Amino acid sequence: MSDLHTRISPHCIEKVLKTALSQGWLREEDTAAIFYDLTFLKYRISQLVSAFPDTTLHGLAIKANPLLRIMKKVHSMAPNIGVETASIGEVNLALKTGHPAHHIVYDSPVKTHFELKYAIAAGVHINIDNLTELARIAHLVADQTTQSTFGIRINPQVGVGMILESSVAGEYSKFGVPMKSRRSELESAFYTYPWLTGVHLHVGSQGCSLQLLTDGIGVLYDFVIEVNKKREMKGFPPVSVFDIGGGLPVSYRHDQQAPSMEEYVSAIRNRAPNLLTKFRLITEFGRWVYTNAGWTVSRVEYVKHDPGINTAMIHVGADLFVRECLNPRDWRHEYSAFNPDGKLKTGIDAIPYNLAGPLCFSGDILAKKVNLPLVKEGDYLVIHDSGSYTFSMWSRYNSRQTPRIIGYLNDGKQFEILKERETLEELYNFWR
Ligand SMILES: Cc1ncc(COP(=O)(O)O)c(C=O)c1O
């Protein structure tokens, strides 16, 4: 069985890869493929759902993994699974995959008039990014009846995590309304608009400690408690929707510990005692749900030997692993090598490997100086824990075909195609 609690081990992958190869799920043209362990994914969803009250809406971040077949599957796993969307395109994906509007959370820092009208007509929950957007919405709701509910994104300004580029709760952030310098405008917004019944924050993605995440929640919680006293005096409904965003980190390596969802919820309970019972919570997890459920496999096309370094030339690089190639210090995976039949290779070659992608720039290197067993042409290289922020960030540079994406259950007892490898014709049509 997969280790459902943490990560999928190389031995579990060996079993699945061998079966997939022997049954023809990886064909000659499938130079690379992405696999999702759907049993593992189901377990993650059940952990998420059981950690929070049943009234919580879990808006899974589409940006982490927009595969429609997966979205449909997770949607059916629990009645309170919705989606967090970062663009009108994602709102449309969510509506088309059957998510009811009230299970769709629309976040984006650049929503146009047209997009706001569309979202309000659809009746999705909208997290307003800034005070100008708030003024636009005030006009729209004055002459449009809607089922939409509205929150405002607040930057709690509690600091940055270990990865600067994915931290959004520092003193400055391009997202949301900063709590310290705009507190009075925020208060007056809540005392002006009775329909403004929600708050939203997102502290960052990966690299944020439980302390930082709950500090952010605490700042908004204290604020809402204050605001609700005055709203009650004015006869306004209370602020009752509290969107805590995503950002729970995961483990990418055996030496990297990640907190559990239960630990996070208990830290929230300590900091904001009534949050779980008195508010309608929204969560927006992406990485925590998908990362450890997915792995990528590439055939090793060539191995180059240079003094002191080998280079394994593989079929995915900065097209699938944008962050890893551009910011390798912060984004590192573990790798395993398998022979052409899918048998796990063991031992360590005396010379380390650079893992080079197929793209036409020298920075297209997934990882440098990786210790691996002896790797040969025709072997397979697996990039572990690559189920989120990989395919969703696919780059069209060099016009390579997107890989086949395969789901499996129970360690490979059942397989299914989640997305077919792109054909040359489809690729041609993209550029037309
Ligand atoms: C507003 C918002 N919500 C949720 C997420 C998902 O974060 P994660 O995948 O780390 O849970 C992000 C990611 O950056 C985000 O920007």
C-alpha cells in the first residue's frame, strides 16, 4: 500500500510503474507522463474534511491542479468540496464541471468590470481584493440582484515565510488591503456595506510555519470581533464568512517535516477560539491536497559524461517545473531511477547527475549534482511529489507536447487516462 499518511515511496512507485509499463499505459511516444495516486488523493480529502467542521467550504485551489477529471472526482468525494478560482477562466472551469455557484470562491487581484458582472450574475462568492474593487462592487450590487456573497481580502502583515516569492503577508504585498495602514478604511467599509459579510486572507504558499499562518488568522479574527460589535449596533448582519486561504506546507523530501491538517486546526482553535464554531469557514488548500499524490516519470534519452558530472537528458524541464528550474534553492524534489522495465535502481554512482530538461536555454536544469544510482539511456527517472503547481504552470516554450496524465487506484490495480498526450495537430492549433 502507498504510505497514505505522508508521501508515496519509491517502492510503491516501482510497483505501479512496472504494471503500467507491462500493460502498455506508457507507450513509445510517452517520453514523459504524470501519475496521480487517486487512493492517496481520496485519503487527503477525507483528512481535510474531517479536520474542519462540516459547515466549512473547502475551495480547493484550481491553480494547483486544474485537471477537470480530477476536479470532478474530488468534487464527488465530499459534499462540501468547492473550488478557489484565480481568474474568470477558472470560474468558468468550475461552473462547467458542475460546481454550484455558492461553492465557487472567486479571488483575483485584477478583476475587470465585465468579469465582476459575470461573477455576480453567476452568484459565486467573491473576495474583493482592494478598495477600488469594493467601490465597483458597491455600484454593481446597487443595480443587480445577486446570490453572490462578498468578502474582502486583508493583508494581516504578519511577515514572510521561507520562500519570498510565494509569501504574501509581509509589510508590502500586491494582494489585499493592508491592515496596518488601511484599518480605518476597512472599518468604514464594514460600517457602510451591510452585504460585506466576509473576510479573506492568504499568508503564503509553502514555506510558512503554523505560527505565521495562525498569526495571520489571529489578526483578522480580532479585527472581525471588533467590527461585529459595531455592526450589531447598526443593525447590520455580522461578518460571518471567514476565508483562511491555503498555504499549509507539504514535505518534498524525507528530511522535511510538514505539519498535519489536525495540527493546523488545533493551532487555529488555540489562537481564535470561536472561529471554528461561530463562523462559516472557507479554506483554499491546493498544494497540501495534490502535491504528494502525484509523480512524474521521464525516459532518460541520453546520459552525457563530463569530468566530475554526468548529465541525464530527460523530457521535462522548465516547461513542467518552472519554479524548480528558475528558483532551485527553494524548490527541490527527490528523484529515483528505474530500469526500462520499471525496476527500482539501487546504489549510488560515484559521479553525481545534473537533470537537464529538453528546452533551449541553459537554465533548463531541474536539479544539479543529484546522487543517483548508475543511470543509463532508456532508464526512467521519477520526480517525486509533483502533483501540484507543475502541469498547471506548463510553458509552451519550444512547443513540446503536453504529457499523458494517468490516474491509478490501489497501487496500480486499476488505471485510467486523466488527460491524453497532446497530439501534434492540437499543438499546431494552439499557435494558430
Ligand atoms: C489566494 C490563494 N489561495 C489559495 C492558494 C493555494 O495555496 P496552497 O496551494 O499553498 O495551499 C493560493 C496560492 O498561492 C492563493 O494565492
